Amino acid sequence: KTTTVPNVDGSINNTEEDDEDDVVDLAANSLLNKLIRQSLVESSHRVEVLQKDPSSPLYSVKTFEELRLKEELLKGIYAMGFNRPSKIQEMALPMMLAHPPQNLIAQSQSGTGKTAAFVLAMLSRVNTLELFPQCLCLAPTYELALQTGRVVERMGKFCVDVQVMYAIRGNHIPRGTDVTKQIIIGTPGTVLDWCFKRKLIDLTKIRVFVLDEADVMIDTQGFSDQSIRIQRALPSECQMLLFSATFEDSVWQFAERIIPDPNVIKLRKEELTLSNIRQYYVLCENRKDKYQALCNIYGGITIGQAIIFCQTRRNAKWLTVEMMQDGHQVSLLSGELTVDQRASIIQRFRDGKEKVLITTNVCARGIDVKQVTIVVNFDLPVNQAEEPDYETYLHRIGRTGRFGKKGLAFNMIEVDKLPLLMKIQDHFNSSIKQLDPEDMDEIE
Ligand code: ADP
């Protein structure tokens, strides 16, 4: 059976895919993060540093001036609106710019200034008098490579003699062309092709090698091996840098294989907590009933903005249509949209153009919309074994203790799902109060 529902833009599509849960695509998430990012992400933790030579002095900088950069590079940094190095940059930049160059493995969540740091390192190491590739940066996708390239272009705006080129599929270079650009950014497959098959890049002349988004990279079939083949052909004096937003064992193992004698920098993520969230649940008979409860809540309290999570695309669509028919301004964010479309929906929501955002699991992470006052689990997050998905619950509802404001969370629960909710309550050791949707006065 297929259903026909209008999309938010009025168009119609009915696919069996509507029934699918949205799967998390690491590269797409990373790109989305970049597209919607407006400022640095803060962390109250200290940067952990592991030096390859613990006896050598450890430098950190509080200003960009201390780095003795080329004048035009410093101008580029200020033109981007950077006043001072981010937490991770304070430690990473002196290491990256040291003489002789040092290798580095750096891990911190997205938005903490890693890209800006290695772009700065690449730009500062280019010899503008030499017209051949000197810096090579590997990225997991075409789009992510372009994003990094944009940062090179912005930061290097005043470095007029430095140029970037993309080694990505679709960028056809005629036979016999001499590549004169100093910075190459590309995906492993195409870079490999350009280096070994087409001989467009001479790897023995590369001074800085960057492997960005290592966690996304190892998630893609073949990329680890291709990256290692490239790395093996680099000269021993080439500086090697690896960045990752997360650091599971698999990333670490890969990092150690590909980066010899590294310094290691880590910045722990701000933990999410439920302690500053008041959580409620409403017992419901069925989907219609859940919707009614939602309307009551919506009518009963003054809401700034709300995010409503559904388990499936189909439910999310259904709810969107219901709410629109009742005259609410809502938008739907789901996995079938392109990353650009998602970014623009999130942006509109942030700008307050819509009050309600309905979404599936894809978007549970990474959206940080400060003005959201309530989060609704229209469906509880469960995993394939139909057990509660605690991590997703925390990501949907939790906030960081230090930077987050107080929030309200509502769970719409069918009676048979009540045990799941109780498990969640026990797991987090936090209370979720029952609410009579007819009586909003209960909300403190
Ligand atoms: P990451 O690579 O860790 O995701 P980025 O380098 O992309 O982080 O930086 C995240 C955001 O913060 C970007 O918008 C970037 O322009 C900005 N940014 C980076 N470094 C600084 C800084 N020192 N001061 C202010 N903003 C910065």
C-alpha cells in the first residue's frame, strides 16, 4: 500500500522508501555541519597533548601574531573575523608551524577549528615561487573537498600567488597538462589516479600532507588503503597531519599506521546532560491520539520553537500534513532531502521563519538551535531490536550543562511502549513525569 501525501512544497511523491528509517551518512552529516555552522563550538575541557618527544618544550599561543605568519596570511585570518586562536588552535598551530615540521594527529568535535588550523599550515608552507603541488589534502567526498577549498580561498585571499586545485571526479585535466597549483585537495581515489596513473602530481615534492575527517574516511570502502598508498610515496621530510572529529579505536589504529612519530592533541566533547531538562510523557492510544495530545500541549503552553522527532519518514510526513492542515507553520526535515536542502531548512528554522521542525533520526545530531524550548518525541527512539536507543534519546533532548538553557521534553507514548520509557528513565536515572494533556497546569 502506498500513501499519497503532499510535500511541504506542495509536490507529491509516494515511494516505498517513506517506510525506511533514515540511515546516518557520516559524510553527509559532516557536510551539513559545515553548511550550518556559524561559529566556533566551545568546550569547557582542557586540550590534552601527547608529545612525541615529551622533553621538548610545549608551546601554545594566545594570539595569531605570535605565530609570525606572513603579513598577507594574517590579513586573511582577520578578514575571516578570527580574533584569536580557538582552543585546539592554541596548541596545534605552534606544533604545525614549527621548524622542523612536526607530525600531528588531532581530534576534536566538528566546529572547533581544525580545518582553519591545517589550512593555515598549508598556506604558510607554500613556496609561491615554485609552481607545482606542494600541499596535498585528502577529504572523504567531493563536497567536503570543496568546502575545505573554500576555506583555503578565503584565508588565502591576500596570498595572491597561492592557488588551489581539486582532484575530484569530474575534474578532467587534459593529457600532458602541467599542474602548477600549489595546493591540491581531493578524494583518495582521484588523487591516487592523478599521482600514479596520470603522473600529474609528483608526490616526492609534497611538503604537507593532510588527511581530513579520518573517521569518515575509514568508513568508506577502500579509502584507508588508497590513503596509505599515497602516504607511502611521500618523502620522509613531508609533514603529515591527520584530523578526526571522533576517535574510536579504529580511527586511532588507522591514524597510527599513516602518521609516523606524531604529536597527539585531543579535545574532549562537552557532554550532554538531561539534568537541566524537564521531561514528561503522555499516554496515548494511537497515532491520532498522540497528535491530539501534541495539539493540547501546543495550545497549552507558550512555545518559542519546537522540534518534533518521529521514528520513520512516513510518520514524519503524516504529522507534517496534519499540522499544516491545522494551520501550523511547520517544516519537514528528512533523509530524502539533499544536504543543501536540509541546510536551508535548518537555516530557515534558526531564523525563526518556522516555529516547528519535524524530523526523523537523521537530524537528531548536530543541530544546535538555541531558541528551541521544547523537544517532542512523537515516537520514542528504538533500535532494530526494538530496545530503547539511549544515545539517540540523549542527543535529541540533552543539552550541554554549561552552555545550554533549561528545556522541556515531551514523550508521546502508546501504552505498550511504556516499558521502553521506564527503561530510559532508569538508564539515565532521571525522572520522566506523566502528564495529563488536558491539564497543562501540571507543567511547572
Ligand atoms: P572544524 O574543522 O573543527 O569543524 P572549522 O575550522 O571549520 O572547524 O571551524 C568552525 C567554524 O569556526 C568555522 O565557521 C570557522 O570559520 C570558525 N573558526 C575557526 N577558527 C576560528 C577562530 N580562531 N576564531 C573564530 N572563528 C573561527
